[in-house]
Amino acid sequence: MIPQSKALYEIPLITPKSMTRVVAGCLFGRPHGDNLCMFSQPDLSFLPDSPCYLNGEIGPLREARISVLDRGFIFGDGVYEVVPVYGGRPFRLEQHLARLSRSLDEIRIPNPHDAAGWRALIEQLVQANAAHQGREARDIHQFVYLQISRGVAPRDHAMPAGLAPTVFAMVQPLKPVPAAQRVSGVTCVSADDFRWEKAHIKSTSLLGAVLSRQISADVGATETVMFRQGFLSEASSSNVWVVVQGKVLGPPKDHLVLEGIRYGLMAELCQRQGLPFELRRISRAEVMAADELLLSSATKEVLAITTLDGRPVGHGPLAGKPGPIYAQLYEAYQLAKQAS
Ligand SMILES: Cc1ncc(COP(=O)(O)O)c(C=O)c1O
């Protein structure tokens, strides 16, 4: 193993006059003394100063620093998780940690913590962030962002052996979905799914998702619903559900979609509500003719799509309005949160 401090912070800098070896020394604050620094530091005072975790230390988010040779920065060579925390209690943490472990295995990064270690880290950060806000964790909703990159090394596509992964976590306020979106649903547009074929890995290489999301952002829509070879995959950062004659349909859990933590939850909620639930390939024609369309994600929970590509979703008097299955699943979701 390369010792983390060396891997991260002893980066040789070439100055115009000479080669200077700069030892950074700390994870937070200026990475090296002003007198040695040839790079001006940007003004980061607009960033939150909430507590974050970086490689074993907790410090202010705006002061956290990593090397420019971190493979997460250079290649997007890392994975992440977003865990909602309601009233201080992480929701479905076990499932999030299991998915994190699957993502790490897929890209061959050793998991830096066991489940108990992750739980302790998250708990510590959630409490620290609540205290930072002068609140009790039980009184606020937050979400935890975890990211693990392969670590720092000279740039080379091949995976270097024995790197210490860079481990980062931050906590942010979890803003509720706006009331207007709950009442009226949201507008989405569709596009071809041009992302790579390993969408099941929750990878930080997100350019495909960024470009996809921008298609809807450009027209003021909430999400981009994607189709691969004429079949529904998912949205840029949500899963998509199709309601046909009282049945809830979702795309199969394969390498073309991220298995959202709400995949398992939707199956459970449907079972509790007595709603038929099926995962299978869903054609564009079925999506366009659906009775209801739903999005799900950690931050959106479950949300009705009421307009797709400018056309109202659904039929008759319910066209363009959130439907009864949405209402049922939304209620069931709130109960699941309270019971967690
Ligand atoms: C591509 C993609 N699909 C689905 C989801 C939903 O996953 P989850 O329910 O775990 O938030 C996300 C969440 O970020 C996502 O990025």
C-alpha cells in the first residue's frame, strides 16, 4: 500500500526555475505554504463550510483539498452514493452500502470500510452537520454524499496496484420536492440513451448523465427519460416507472440501468398496496400510451411525470394530472420513511 499522506500530498511541482518538492501536509486548508505555492487559490468563500470527511479527517467542506492527480479528477475513476437521512436516521442504508460495495467490486477498488465503519462515519457526519447548523439531527432532513476514487497516481489509464483510495463524504440539507410538483407533477422530455453500457455502476464518470440532463434543463423540464434501441432505460438521475391498467412496470435490472435503491422499495410498496409489479422491457409506444409515469430517486422519492415531450400523460379526465397509483405509492413511501 502506498501511504496515503505520501500518495496524496507529496506531489512534485515544476517551477520555472527548478524542481521543487512540496510537502502538503494537511487535508484541509491551503495545501502548501503561500511562499512555495505557484498557483493562486480561487476564492471559495461562497462554498458551504459544513463539516465533511476526507481520508480520515473531518473539516470544513470549503477547505477540503485533494491532488489534481487524483484519478477521480483525471478519469472519473470512482463511485458514489447518495443516502437520504430523515430525522437523523439514514433511510435504507443497508441497501445503499450493498450497492456501494457492488460498484466498488465492479471497478476493482477495495472497500475502505465495512458496513459498521460506514455507519459510524455517516452517523458522525450527520451529527456534526446538525450541530454546525445549531440543530438536533432528529429535527432535520439531510442527505449524505459518499465518494471513493481509486486514489492518486501519475496519469496512466491502467489501474496502478496498491493505491490508497480517496474517501470523501459530505452532508447537505435534503430539500423537499416543491409542493407545486407534488400537486401537478413534472414535465419531462425523452432522448436516446447515449450513455455507456455499464449504467449499473454508480460511477462518478457522469458526463453522459450531465449531457442527458441538460437536454431537459435547456427546455425547463425536470428530467430526461431515455430510450435505448426503442426501449425504456431510465432518466438521467432517476428510475422511471410505467403504470398500465393498474400494473406498475419497470425496466429489467440489468447493465443498462442503475438499480436505484427505490427498485426494491417500489416492489415492496406495490406488494403492500396490492398492486401488481413487473420488471420487463418496455417499448417507447407503451411509455407514450401509459396511464401514469413515475420517477423515483433518493431526493425525488416518487414523483409523477404529467407531461412527456409536450403531451399530457394519461387518459380522460386524469390526463396531465398525477394519477391514483402515484398517490397510493407516495403515501406508502411516507409510511416507509416514518417506519424506518
Ligand atoms: C442514473 C440513475 N438512475 C436511477 C437513480 C435513482 O437511484 P436511487 O433510487 O438510489 O436514488 C439515480 C440516482 O442518482 C441515477 O443517477
